[in-house]
Amino acid sequence: MLYLKKNKMSKIQAKKLSLKFVPYLFIAVTILTAFGSNSGTWA
């Protein structure tokens, strides 16, 4: 039972972390696609 509770907590923490990293990921993808379109190839 404790394992299930711990697993649920880690899932919630992972969701919070992913929400924190989403803007950075979006910026990284934007930069990559911008460089890709500049060089003529899609990243």
C-alpha cells in the first residue's frame, strides 16, 4: 500500500517537473526549428 502511495506521489512530482520544463522545451524546439529552416533542413 505504501508503495502505491509513493508511486502516486512521484507521478505528481513528475507532472510538476514536466510543467516547469515545458516552456524551456518549447523554446529549445523553436530555436532548433529556426536554425533548421535557416540551413534548409528540418531539425
